[in-house]
Amino acid sequence: MIYITIYSVFGALISRLHGGGFIKGVPKVVRNLLWCIPLACASAYIFYDNGHDWLGIVSAAMATAGFCFIGKTTGHGGGMDLGSYPDVPGDSREIEKLEYLIYPLYGKINVYWYDALLLAITGLSGVSGVVLALCFTQPLAALIVGISGIMKSLAYIIGWKVSDRYATEIGETLTGLFAYAAVACVLWL
């Protein structure tokens, strides 16, 4: 249980750092690597634990790192306010990379839920490498980790309910906590 707690707190801290918190000036590429390397190590261990050869283990780690790295670069800035501030995708702000998947819904659903959906999609993309790796070894675990990524929207909903002033910080922290807790449970339960 201690490993799950440590890994979860580590994920929360990495996620907060990734969002620009507590250490200023860290390049985005470094923050993305800090997010994906522990997840890649987890995938490597899962493949090792399931009896895969070194090629499989290294491939799982590299694929996880690549997908999670790319997933973290897709952005979410347009969604993290959950409709609290007027910003129109394509007008007052750029459309996020993955937002194109849901952009046809803009103006057709409430902006709060539009932003929550955007956060869910970007949250899933941030753990996509682990989900992909787990699909080959533990499909149920892949589903659990995928849901933990989707919970990024819940993290920000909680953040906005707790404090308007610190909503982003809470959302970032809980995003990492949820994602890394799910991965830790897959590793140690």
C-alpha cells in the first residue's frame, strides 16, 4: 500500500509541475518527459512481470513513453476553466489539437460540459501509452487506467467546486493523483 501512496503522490506532484506549478522555467519538453517516463517504467515492469522478452519490455516502454509524451502535448487550456470565462474556440482562443474531435458539439451543448469533455479526452491521451501497453497484457487494467485518465475532467470539476482561485492547481494535482494511482494499483495489487 505504501508503494501505491508514494507513486500516486509522485504523479500528483509531476502533474502539478507539468501545469507550471512550484518550479518556474522548466521547459515543456522536460515536463512532458517527467510525466511519461515513470509511466513507461510501469509498462516495462508490467511486461516483465508477464514474462515478455527484452524486446517486448523495451517496446512497451518506448511506445508508452511516446504515446504519453504526445498525449501531454495536445493541450487542454481551452477546457480547464469549465466554461467560467468566455472563450470561443477558433475565435478568442486556438482550438486544441484533440478538440477537433468534439468541435462540432461546440454551441450545441453547454460550454461547461463541452470543456469537461475536452478535459476527459486530453486526460485519456495523457495515459494512452499505458492503456495501449496494458491492452496486450491486462485488458481490464487498461480500462481502469483509461478511466483514470478520463477522470481529469472530474479533477477540474472538484477544483472549481473547492476554490475558484486555486481550481487549476487542484485540477492539475488531482489529475496526476488519479492517473498514477490507477497505474500503481495495476502494479502492486
